[in-house]
Amino acid sequence: MVSLYLPIVKFILALKLEFSKPQLGHLFTLVHGIILCAGRKNITQIQQAAKDNRHLSSTTNFLNHSPWCVNRMQRRRMQMVMDRIHAKQAKNREDRKLVFLIVDDTCCKKDKSTKKMEALSFQYSHEAGKSVWCHCLVTAHVVVTGCSYAWDYRPYYQEAYCQAQRLTFKSKNDLALEMIEAFPVQDDERVYVLMDSWYTSEKVINACNRKGFHVIAAVKTNRRIRPAGVSIPMDDFAEQYIRKSDLCSVTVEGQGKYWVYSYEGPVSEIENVKLLLSWKDEYTASSKPQVCLLCTDLSLDLVTIQRFYHVRWNIETGYRYFKELLGFDQYQLLSFTGIQRFWAVQFLTQNFLESQRQEWMEQQAGLTLGDVVRRIREEYFGQIIVYVYQQALEKKPLFDILKQLKLSA
């Protein structure tokens, strides 16, 4: 019979999750099915793609009620990721070990008619530009030496839901701060935390400073700066005082040309940072800057700051892979316990795919996660062809072969 994809089995067993044999079987099925399933990915479709013989209720019970610890899975997964990153750093003999920790949030949108699914609420979606009925997560992504791993997540609950469920309310900034403070780092690593303007607060930046991390983040143009000791919003400053002769032309590889004004000093309540007011391609007189970047590492030049911040795009492409390729937001589970476990399995799946990408890129550069998924699907389809051929040689009835593969003629 067609077997599970062996690298998946090895990856999961290496985590030493202390699962029972049936629990491991469910985890193998979910990861395998998430990768193989094309199109819509609910639990039924995932199970069918993996050719699993268990009843659907058995799989949903594994996610909703089975006694296993999602936090243990998260810890051991993250430890494996770090071990692989450090192994690659040692192999490359890197003197300057740069680590990028990216923080952002995403919404798992659901239809407004969905009422019985736990913990749903209306949350603002940057992608939709309006409030949507969804689950919201604050996530972290780590990028090191060409590796791009989904790292951690925290579900965000609105204050009213926390009061109803008797939970301690935590803002998105509080959840981001938790993940930053928990992030492990070696003494010889230089960590840059990359964020959009939603997370650029004094509290988060101070937490990064305590950890010895630098911050490169977008800031809103209404923040106040103090050039020559005069407090003024940066958009007003740009419109009233900046001229083209004050700007530097900066060309960043892969991003194009920027006109940049550099300021060093306090920004609102944040002390002594470097601020870049940027216009893409062309500068228009008396206009507001299109992009404002804050950097706490005063030693970086303008090009490096822009180049480092562009690494933040990894989390945006990561969300796209999660949702379009792996079905991260397509669950139909009602229990929020099951949903959070499903997210943990999704993070595990992304980490496996990224590890596989790193391995295959030693022979073929430029692979994406989509390329990895397509290759695994092709190899699995090849296994099916070989199995059918072997069964035909043994003169097995076609009906029996189709039944074994859960296919219809």
C-alpha cells in the first residue's frame, strides 16, 4: 500500500512528543493530508487526501479532546527549529550572526452565519480594510541565514470576550511582548525585531532593549519629533520644512529607489532613535512621507535599514502560504481548543516544509514552499502509480484497488 511520506514521519518522531501510537497516527495523517490536499482543506478533505481509514470523529476527537499538550509540541518544535538554524550557522561559519524576529497579526475570516464556533468576534482586518467576523492571531516569524520559519502565535481576544470568559485581557502589544521576551538568543547573535506601525510602542521597544534586541519598525506619520528641540508631528515637519535638497537618493536592491530624509533623536515617547522619512521613486514638494521607519541601531546606514526592514515581507508571504497553500483559516471545528491545536499542527507543517526546502536547496536554489509542496505531491502520486502497477501485475481486481485507494471509477 502507498505509505506515508517518510521525511514527515522522521521529522515528527524527532520531536519526541511522547504521543501514543494512535495519537502519532493522527498527527501523521493531519500533516500529510494538509500537504497533499489541493483546494478546500477542512478535516474531512485532509483525511481523505491522506487516505486515512480512521473515522472522521476519531480525528476531530484527537484535536478537541485527546489528552496531549499543545505547549509541549510548541516548545519542542521551536527547539528543533533553533537547533537547525544553529547547525546551518555553524556550517556556514558565519561571523556576523543576524537574526530577524518579525511580529504581525492576521485574521482567520469566517462567514457571518457561523455562530457556534467558539471565540469568534468582529476584528479589524488590514487586508480587508474593515472589521470582519474572525479569529485573530498575533504571530512571530524568524528569518536567519536564508531560513524562514513560522515561530509562534498567540490568539487575541477582545476585552468583552475576556470578561465573559473570565480571562485576563491582553492587547496585541502585550501578546507581541510575550513572544519577544520568550525568544531564545545566543550571546553572539544580533537580533532585529521587525514590526509594522501597530506595534511600535514604547512598551514593546523597551522590552526589546532589555533583551538586547534592536528594532526596525514602521511608524505613523502623526508621531511627534523634536528637531532643534521643537516638538512637531513628522508629517507637518515634512510638509513645511523638508526640501528635495535635504534628501538622499537611496537605491535598495530588489526594492527600487527612495528619497530619504534622516533624523536622529526622540520620536514621541521613544528616546534617541534613527528615523527615515521616505518617498518611493519620486519626491513631490510639500508632501507627506510615504514610509517612515524607526531604527534603534544608530550604527546602521540608510540602505541597510531599508534592506533589513524588507525582510519583514517574509511574514506576509508566510501568511499567504499558510492560508492559500495549507488551509490555515479553512477549519470548521467548533471547539477553540481544537482550533488552537489545528494551528499548532499548521505551524509544525510549515516548519517541516521549510526544513525540506533548506535540504533540497543544496541541489536546487530558489525553491519556494509552493515548489516543495508540489514536489511532495508529485512523489506521492508516483507512489500511487507504482502501487497500481504492482497490483495489476498480481492480477488484483480493479474494484479492490480502487477501494483500497478510496477512489471511484
